[in-house]
Amino acid sequence: MSNYSSQLRDRRWQKRRLEILQRDDFTCRMCGSEDNSEQLHVHHIFYAKDTPIWDYPDEALLSVCSTCHADIPDAVNDLLLSVFHRFPDISFFDFLSASVHDRTLTQLAAWLNIPPGAEDAWRNKGEDQ
């Protein structure tokens, strides 16, 4: 397998990357930014040994802006992977777009020990400062 930087230049990756960016409407799937001045990346939620970067399923690839991409810690990837193993009937993009039924989200929050109202508190952080 060639090194990562040469795979990034490969036409197969360029084609795959464009497919994912188009699927996501050239929008960061984490913050929703459509800012054309910020470069969009295609993030791999996981890597499999000896698998070329273009040979991953759609659910393993995510359009993110460069700011969000820098903020994705390994722990988030581990959490996302565990969520999709625990809840195999929901797709990654349904999860991100919150189009999953409230009951599933409630079950997920309980499984992750997230207290009620935590999302509102997180979304409003910094507004009081």
C-alpha cells in the first residue's frame, strides 16, 4: 500500500472525495458551515489496515470543515463506532442529522449516561460570558 499522501493525490481518492462532498452538499456535517472560504475535508471515522482511503463505505466518510476536522479527537471516533455497533439499525447520517426517532435518541443518551438537558446546556455554553 502506498503512503497516505500519495493516496490523497490518487484520482480514485479525488473521485471518492468529490462524491462524499456532493452527497453532503458541500457542507460541514459537524457545524453546518457552508463557508466557501474554509476548506472541506473528508474525514474517515476509522481506518482499516491495508485498505486504500477510497475503499470505505459512505457511512465511514464525513465532510467536515478544516476547523471541525482539527477538533475531532480519537475518543469521538471511538464513541461513534461504538454507537453504530450498539445501534446497527441507524445510519451514521441519520444520527448526525437527528432524523432518528426521539426514542432512539433517548435510548442512546441513557446508554451514554447523558443527563436530560445536557444538549441545551452544551449548545448554550459561552452565551452567559
